[in-house]
Amino acid sequence: MSKNIFSELSDAMANAVEQAGKYTVLVDARRRHPASGIAIAKDLILTADHVIEKEEDITIIFGDGKESKARLIGRDGGTDLAVLKLDSAQASSVEIAKTPARVGEFVLAIGRGNKSGIESSFGTINAIGGPVRTARGGMLEKYIKTDFVSYPGFSGGPLINGEGQVHGINTSGFGGGGGAITIPMDIALKIANALEKDGKIKRGYLGIRSQTVNIPADVNRKQETGLLIVGIEKDSPAEKGGLILGDILVGVNGLAIEHHDELFNRLSGDVVGKSTPMDVLRGGKLQTINVTVGER
């Protein structure tokens, strides 16, 4: 007798959880309940920043029960992500979802919050949004919102599709009563690479106050708005670089700037401390001015 649709779905979900269990680890780095993590390389674990309380005493437990010590090599409270390096390279690396997350898709949140084994929570993706500033001073280009129940220890664990492949990393660390959110894996890995390289996320600043304004129709730009500079801090990167009141900032490093959150995002990472081209409208004419971005 052939299986019914319910049985087939049930088997597929169980298989997906089993697959995700290979790269989902227990992270014991705080005084209370352990949390979860995702193996992004044989010797690297990505987890939530807020679950790391004991920086000098971190233990990782794998699905087969084996343990390894790990050390913190980078963390960022703004995006609530942290990277740990294992003493021995023995983790099974994550498999990233081959297709983008979609609203309405069935998903599973996976956690390994205790030594008894893997745990899962079923739900659907009910929103994909962004960019958004976090309550902890960071910026997420995109986030995934779901309706799964986040159990203790699920922070740092993956959100998976029906194939056991990862859409993102779950965290309840932003607070605000909104429950857990998921950081898409492409964004999380980009942050993880920066944390592995520098130990932190570099966030830059220009030292300006600005407001969003419409760009004149006769200006050849594929954007409708820019940022009118209405204030410049004394001795700031903006002042030293030659920006002036009345300039309309329309691009940074060749990328369009239409609102404040885009500027916040463009000033992070490798541009910090470097001379960076700024496209401005001055007297109705487009100019490029090189400004060395400061670091907060």
C-alpha cells in the first residue's frame, strides 16, 4: 500500500531534520541554558552573539556526542552574530539552500539546546523584509520572519527548508517582544567572513546630518531621492574631505544612496579608513569627491 501525502510529508520533514542535525551543534558558553550553532566550515561555528557569556570557556558538542573546545574569534552585537574556532577541525559543514526563501514556504527551525539531541519546530515564512536597523546598533539588509515556536536554546540554530538546507540563522537576541527572527544565510556568511578577518564589524561615519530630498528630474540618475546635507560636524571626515552644506549625496563607492539606512549600510566594512568616492549634486551638477571614511 502506497503512503499517503501526510506520511510522505512527515518522512520528508524527519529526513530534513536529520540532515540539519549533522551541522547543527550545541554551544555551551553561558551560565544558563546552552544554545545552538551552525558549522560553516570544518573548524568554524557561527552562532548568536548574545549566547556567548563565557568567552574563555566554550564547549561545542556535535551530533555524535563528541566534544571540542572553541575560542571566540569575532563577535558583533549589532547583528547578534559571533564566530567560534574549533580546537580540532571535525565539524560537518552546512549546506546552503539552493533557492531563495519565499513567503508561505514551510520551514523548520532546528536547535541543539541540550545533550539529549536535536530539536525542531515547524512553521511558515510569513514575511521577508529589510533593510532594518537593529535595536543593538546594527543594520540587516534583509530578515526573514516566521511563525515557528522558538524554544530555549534555539538561538544560533538554522532555519531549514524541506531538503534540510539552510535559509538562515535564528536569533531571539534583538528583543522588543517580536520573538525570533532569521538572518538570511548569505548575509550571515558575509558578516561571519568579516568577523573571522577582523574580529568585529567596522562601522564608519561621515559626521553629517541629512534629510531625504527628491533629485531634480533633469539630473541623469536612476534614483528618485538623495540625502541633502544640512549639518557637518567640525573636524569630521565629511569636513576634511570637502563636503559642504547643501550638497546632495547620491552615491557612495559607485552605489546609489537614496535614504539614510542605505548610507549607514554603505559605510560599513572595507570602506572604513579608506578614501572613498562620494557622488554629490552641487549647484545642480554631479561631482565626485573622495572622502576618507571614519570609524565609530
